[in-house]
Amino acid sequence: MPDKYHFLPSETLDALSNIEMVCRYLVEGSIMGLHRSPYKGFSSEFAEYRKYCPGDSVKYLDWFVYAKTDRYYVKQFEDETNMNSYIVLDVSNSMAMPGTKRHKFNYSCYMAAAFIYLMQRQRDAVGLFTYNDAIQSYHPPKNSRQHMLNLLSVLERLSPGGRTDAAKCFHSIAEQISRRSLVMIFSDFFDLDKGFLKSLEHFRYKKAEVILFQILDEAELQLPYKGLVEFEDMETGDVVEFESEFSREIYMKEFNDYVEGVRTSCEKMNIMFESISTRTPFERSLLAYFTKREELF
């Protein structure tokens, strides 16, 4: 993997070497995304070349390339996969924590890059949505290596900004995804309301498996400040002052109640919810998630 994709370092590739992402739902009698040969399902849309390997069908050798290079190359085409997967990434301003180099946002990009790589390795199609108060970009799902590299390049160019309207965006995204898809959403989810929950139900109506990854900064989890502190809302600019030691216990109770509220709502909709601290190395978070997921099967 080229070094320029810093959201997919070698440590992540090592961590994912023995991981397989199995969808919980069945599609037309087969498990989505696994146990399909990369040499099956050739369609008419050309994707890329790769070097010929012993055992490859000579049917897909490109003799024109051989005539020019004196080397054997096989044409690869877009597979018609059983599963489409979608990365949905919150790019609103709340993901950019001051003083932490936008660590929440970067952390989400590391996680997203890992899943993009994993899906492509399994020959499953993966797409990308970015959103704040509107959908900012959409890259339809494909499963070629070049598409994976394109998505990684997109992640490198992203920067957070703007306010959030998750409910509106999720309804729009749900309308665009194919049925029986895998949808992975990365956000801090600081907009829990009835409209938000209704938008998650829209995904379930499309028979999609939905996974929410709530990415939180350690400061949001611990409130480690002392004395009188001034807080500014990253999206609205509203400013609040309060005495941190006096307010910490109240804050922690309300914050923990909020997270548990999201978790409980997701459980009722059969949606997996993972709350992750940026303090945890993201490779460790990935392995913990897959260990937990494996126990569900």
C-alpha cells in the first residue's frame, strides 16, 4: 500500500490480516461478502489489470498488453457482489476537537479506511457518504482496488466543518442505498432526537444492517478541566461558562445517561452500537469490535 495513504498504516493491515466481515443477514441464500472466488462474477465493466498467476484462466489474458510488454496480464472486471457496504462519515465541526488536531475526525477516518480496505479485500463493494447538515459527497459502491485507492484519497482530502442534521441526511442516504446492505456510520452522535431515531428506522426498513460507531474524545468522557471553564459549541458558536469541579458529577451522569439512551434505542432496532474513546489505539478498537462481532454468530 502506498505510504501516502496515512489513514491506512501497516499496523492496520497487520491487524486486519485474519479478519473477515460477515454480514448478519442473508441475501438470496448466500452469506454476503464471503466465500466467493475473486475469479468469479466477471462482468462487462473493466476494472484493472493484474499480473497473471498460475491457475488463472487464459480467457482473461490481454494479448495486446503481452505484445507490448512481453508479460502476461489478466483483465479484471467489476464483480457483481452479493453485498454493498457503505461508509457514512460525519464531517461536521463537532468532530474537530480544539487542541487535539481534530483527533475525533482523524480517528473516524482511520476506522473508515480500515473497513474500506477490508471490504475490498473480501471482494465486496464499498461506497462512501460524507455529511454534515447535508450530504457533502457520495461515491457509489464498487469493489476494484482502484476504487479503494480513490476512496482512501478522498479521506486524505476531507476536513470537518458546518453544522449537523443527521436525521435529514440519513433519510436521504437510506433512499439511495440498495436493499440488504451493510451501513457503517462514524460520528459523535450529538443529535439524539425522535427524528434521528426515525432516520435509523429508515435504514432498517431497507433491510440494511446498521452499525453506529460513536467516536468520543477523552475530554468528553472525563471532563478533566479545573476551575471556571468556558465552552464554545463547535457548530453554533454558543458559549457557556461553568465551574468544572462543581459540575463534573452532574455532567458525567447526564452524559452517561445520554450514551446509554442511544445504546438502548439501537438495541430495540437491532442496530449495533459501539462507543469508542480516541484514547484507545484504533487498531485495538477494531480488534475488540471484531471479537465482539464474532460472538454474535
